[in-house]
Amino acid sequence: MSKLIEQPRYSCALGVQQSVIAIPRTVPVVHAGPGCSTKIHGFLGQGEGYAGGSTIPCTNASEAEIVFGGEGKLRSVIDGAFKVIDADLYVVLTGCTSDIVGDDVGQVTRDYQDLGKPLVYVETGGFKSNNYVSHDHVIKAIVEQYVDKFAEGRGVIPGLVNLLATVPYQDPYWIGNLQELKRLLTGIGLQVNVLFGPESEGISEWLSIPQAQFNIVVSAWPGLRSAELLERKYGTPYYHFPYLPVGGIETGRFLREVTGFGALDQDSAEAFIRSEERKFYAHIERTADFMLEFRYGLPRVFYTMLDATYAVGFAKYLLNELGILPAETQYVVDQTPEEYRGRIADQFRHISERRSAAVEFVEDGGAIQEAIRANKPKQRALLLGSGWERDLARELGADLLPVSVPITYRLILNCGYAGYQGGLRLIEDIYDRVLDTYR
Amino acid sequence: MGKVNINSAEVTVRELRLGSITGFAGTAAELVGCSNSGGLKDSSRSFSQCMGCSSGNAFCQLSMIQDAAMVNHAPVGCAGDFFGYNFVYRVGQMERELPPVIGRYFNTNLDEMDTVFGGSRKLEATIKLAYERVKPAAIFVTTSCASGIIGDDVEAVTNKLTAELGIPVVSCFCEGFKSKIWTSGFDSAYHSIVRKIVKPPEQKSNRVNIINFWGSDVFSRLLNRLGYEADYIVPFSTVAQLERISEAAATIQICPTLGTYLGAALEQVYGVPEIKAPVAYGLAGTDAWMRELGRVLGREQEIEEIIAEEKAAVLPKLAEYKAKLAGVTCYLTAGSAHGHALIALLRELGIEVQGAAIFHHDPVYDNGDPASDMLEHTVKTYGDVPNYNVCNKQAYELANILNRVQPDLMIARHGGMTHWGAKLGIPTLLIGDEHFSWGYQGLLNYAERILETLDNREFVTNLAKHSIIPYTKWWMEQDPYTFLGGHVHVQTY
């Protein structure tokens, strides 16, 4: 049974509307109550994108749709959406109202699909799961209901990969992360479908999904279901890197493993990695004196209160490359399904060759804050959390970098923390905050 | 419109209580005519975009009571507005020089099992935990579509815990699907306060309730001079303060769309007189409002002096602004009564209002007094407004109309609307503080901001060059009201 939440850090199943609007020229058609879309946008979005925010078609279910069913209203709004919104793909997402009263949205959608319309549906009634889980449901729906029908290309394209790496908007840095991961994978000789965001070609990329040589999952668990699906359907193997690769060590490991998995040209991949490492470590070396000599106080212990992908990735980087130590307990806030928890705990157990940290899986941010307050750090601390941690940070005299939603205190365009560039950016952002505390 | 009934757990939604509508295309005078003759019909849209819902509006009023905690009985997505309101709360703390405090908001995180077996036990556990963590003076419980449809007996749970915890635990029924008019959520919040928090008066005070959001303090100066004190409710008040609002000398509403229910409830249940007049935007509106305030507070003489003083200070400057703004055209989108007020204000400045998209229309307020009808006041004072559209945030209609009308200026009162102006290269202004344009001085404040906006063309011109409009070419060429139709009489839905 799910538990109560103070200070939510993710959304409900319908929150995945943000994944839909992240696909270029794709629009959600929300079959839900009148406020859902707006709340989700307000919580996860920074900017409307192409057809998000106030543009999202919605049935705005009222009492009549609860009592008499909402299929008629849905048809009417779908009809209008095709006429009014200029898009390549339309994705019907249901809300609590529709899923509880039991509208046959599948049948409504099939009627349009039979006419050859680019329309798919997903049941995303808020109570069913959260947006980490439903992200895979949306990918599945598009693959099964759209790609299978419209894809014309046949046969594997050598070097083509699908990248499943981030839940757009739930990961505030999704655009920057995809940008860097695409740059890196292109650097070792791959052609990358990133599927979401400005680095994606949009629907033509989705149509080539079945032709990938292999798939790459960069995530603790969201995205894995999609990779498994694509393996079952098309026999596409997948490589899984279970956290965000940040900085020199982990990005190098990631790229070398991908090179091996895909049997890519070792020499040219290695040349690329070496060139990237040289540039990356030039910066680290250049600033080592600052990290070692700045005598007025730098954070020496960190707390992650992040989703599993970020928590592990940041923890490894901060410890191994910046020398900031993990607090005894780290927190993972994404309601990680039971089956994946062991592996994540294991990552924390082996955070470096000689150090481990405990991890707790807690969705209730209020409980995490109480636990940290009850066991205050002795050293200056770095909180990797969300906007909810402002007062906690002040109380502890800690430095706060909001990484998780709600991210309100930062405006994010293409800032990302993945890869070499992300690692450097993270250093800038952390020490920018630290230095800014001095008068 | 019936009498306020504080024995009922729920307040009836606006559609049924006031006959409010969300769809109309015509002129402002036509709408006023229909409203007054009882011939108002609602129109539904066969295509629609996402709006807002009552639960958010209820939450915005209850969540900034300084010593209360909130429990939202819903799946976690409904808590998507927690942080936004927490942010507003904290900005308000800065403005009021209060210490930084986080909003204590809890969500019951309803899941699939709960929709089968009910969520009452979870609600109870959440309320208890909220009490343990926060030790608040009251806990408000807002409901959701999910909790409403599965039929959890929220009132029974809150009554039980009120007895158990010894503080008011108050349910606020604001399921999104129940009303097409999200401002029904204000009524739900106020109903919770009046029926469970407010106590019968023991003595009359010299305080005046000001039902507002979280605007700047523009009333103290005026009220202090009259021998009264301003009591801003509901955000930033305390539970103890709310218990005593029944003792106030009067209630002021900065916007009857917001405060219609609370103003009427305090008058009907506890005899606190409500200032029933147009709101004080524009000269005529401000004159009428000031005089009514003077009458209710027994300060007619003093009010006349203040009116004379303030006008003497403002009128010469107003004439200067009017000269600068002559010939400027404007299109407006805003909530109901505040939209009417802004039309008055713009017309007072000599700006031509080419049309308006107003989120809903209440043909009457809970006080039943036609003097409070701001749209009627505006039409009578300044003449008719063409292209008057009652439209609950339907951006596709707005984009279409703006493209047609091409005003010099667009004014929006709510988020999610401004970029439609800017993307078309139209300078666009959003002012969050409702009090900014209040009264005589408000005219000057607003005029200054308009001139600044009109002068700031570089950004929108460049943005328009690089913007892609997601609407089809077909749509931009259609009549903006193509999808509006299927007249439904307000009594029947």
C-alpha cells in the first residue's frame, strides 16, 4: 500500500503528459477532470513546450461524464484536436474519473485508429501508479499502437540505438542530459534516437525504433520495461547502465561498456574517450587547489534526496571525484518498485572501493527532513534535494542544490549533469552556491 | 441563489447556486441583459482545453492560514499545486516580514487498492500524522475526484478526529468534476471556515474584513483614517483571527468572484455588513465604493473629504496619462469580476477595449444585490464592450481572436495566457497584485505599467519571429466560436 506524502517530489500516473509533450509535435488529449493537466504542468513544467500547458486538449470531465460516461465527450474532443492542433501524433491519457467509471477508451481510440489516424491511448488514472512507472506505459502504447502500424523501414540499421535515459520534466535536466548523452554516443560512432526533446527528430525517430542495433537504458529502473518490451517484440538487445554517469570515471566506464556491448570500433571510441577525459581532467586539475585550499569552508558531507538514477550517479561522482563524503544514510524518493531496490542498495554499498552508505526508500519528504534534523551533520553539508529543502538547508547551515522537482528556485534550459560536461557543470553549480554564501 | 446554510457539509456549486456560466459570445451589454432578464443560457464547447479545478482554488485560500495544516485526500498528482502555493506563501511571508515557514501540506496518496476498498483509514492516518508533525491549530481536508467517486465518508472521518484531536478538523468538498467553474473552490474553502472555525460574535470590533488573495496593503491607510483596522483574510491570517471575523464592523471584497460566498455568509449568519457596491476600479466605481463604505461604517463626512483630496491629487496626472494613451487598443483576458473591473479601469484611461475573454460569468452574487454587479456598472458607465467572450481559459479561442483583433496591447490576469499575445508580437502585461490597480491611485499605477509595456516592443517582436503556433492554419481562419454551441439551459445540467 502506498503511504502518505508530505512534500511530493513526483506526480501521479497522469503526470506522464509531460513525457508526451516532450516528443516533438506530439500532443496529449487528456480525458480527466478539469484541473489535472494544469496542476501537473504547474508542478513539473517550466514552459509549455510545443503543445503543453494551456494548449493541452482536455475533456474536463464533469458530473455528467461521471454519471453517464465520458466516451461521447472524448470523441468530440479528439475530433476537435485533430482539427485545431497541428501535430504528428495524438496521445489519449485518461485520469481518475475515466478509469474509475470505466469508460471504454480503448474502443474509442480503435475507432480512430481504424480510420488510419495517428492516435494512441494509455490508461493513466492518477491512482494507478506514478509518472516514473507510466512513462514506460506511454512508450509501450506508442510502440504498439503507432510504430507497429506506421513504421515502413525494415531490417537492423547498424549503429542505430534508442536511448532510454530520462523521464522528461520529472527530470528537470532532461534536455541537457539527452544532449550530452547523444553527443557522447555519437562520439563513439553511434546514431542515436533520443526520442524526446529538441535533440530528437520527433516521430520519424520513433518510427525507426524497431530498426535499432541495440537499445541503451541509462536509468536505475524507469525505461527498463520499455527495453524489455523492445527485446521481446523486435529481438533488440539492450545495454543497461543503472545510474546517471557523471564525470570522468563513470562516463568513461559507460562509454567503454557500450563500445563493448555494441562491438563498436574500439580504437576510435577509445580515442574519443581519451580526448574527452583529457579535457575534463584539465578542469579538475586546474581547480584542485581551490578544492584543497579554500579555507573558509566547503561542504564535506552530502545527502541525496533524489530519484534512484540521480542518487547513485551523484553519490559516486561526489565521493570519487570531488572528495565529498556521503552522509550515513542516503534517500531515494521515487517509490522504487521492490524488485529494483536490492540493486540500488548494492550500488550504495559499493559507492567506492572502500566506502559504503545505507539507503532508505522514502517518498514522504517530511519524514526525510525529520530524520535529517534528528541526526544533524557535524560538518558543512550539501543537500541534493528539491525546493522543499530551503528551510532545512538554512537550519543546518547547509548548501542546497535543487536537483529534483519541485525545482522552482532554478530556471533550467539545457543545463544537464550527465557525462563529462555535466560533471563540470555540477562542480560549477555546487561551488557557485557555496561561494555565494560569503559576504 | 438560496440562503447560506452552515449546517450542510457542502456548499452548492455556482452553476446551481448562482446560475453561473462558462460559455457566451456576444457583447457585454447583451450578457448583462440576459443575466438581468433571467434569460442566461450556458454554451458548452465540443472541443476544449484543460482548465483549472475547484480543489486548487480551495487550497489557495486554506493553505496559507499560518497555523493550519492541509490534508489533500487524493492521488499524489492532485498535490501538484502544493509547491506552487507554498512558494506564494513564502513570497507573502517576505512581503509581510514574517519568518520563513514551509507550508505543511500532506497528501493521502490514494492508489488502486484504495479505489476498491476505500481510503478512509488512510485519511485518518494522514490526519493523525499531520497533527503529530505540525501540532496545528486546525486541519483542513480537501477532497478529490477520486475520493468523491469512490464515496469515502470524509465528513465522518473529520468529525471523529475533531473530537479525538481536540482541534477543528474540517472537510472541504471541492471535487474537480463537480463544477465547471473553478472558483466554486473558493466557496468550498469559505464554507469550511464559516461552518467550523468562525465563532459567534461576543462583541463588535473596529476591524474590517478584507477578503483577498495575498495582495499588498492598500486598505490600512484608508481604514485607519476612518478609525478602523484592516483584517486581511484568509491567507496569512491565523485560526484565532478567523474565529473572530464574525465581530468585524464590515466586510470588503476586493473581488466578488473570490469573496461572494464568504461576504454573504458573514452577513447572513453573523450580521457583518458587506460593502455592496461596484469594486473600486475606475473613477465612478471608486466613488460609489467609497461612499458605500462611508455609509456602512458611519463615516459619510470623512469619506467625502478623502474622495475630494485623493481626486485632487490624482486627476491632473490622470489627464496626462489619458493624453498619452489616447487611441491605444487592448484585448483582455481575466477572471470574472476582476475582468469587469479592469475593463472599467482601461476605459477610464481612454483605452479602447476591443474585446475580452472572461473565465466565467455569475449573473448574480450571493448577496443578491444588483449594486455589486461590476459588469453592469462598467457597461452603464463606459458603454458596451464588443467581442465579449465568456471562456474558461480556452487558449485556442484566445489565439484565434488575438490574431484577428491584433490589439496594441493584451492584458492577462492569469498564467498560461500571456504568451499567446507575445507569440503574435503583441505587448502583453500580467499584473499579479489585484490591489495594485485599486482606487484612484490604482489608475495611475496601471497607466504607468501600460506605458512601460507598450514601449517594450523588442522582446515580443523578436519572439514572434521565432515562434511556432501549434494551431492549424485551418483553425486560425475559422470563426473563433466554431466549437461553442449546443446551448444548455443552466437549470438542466
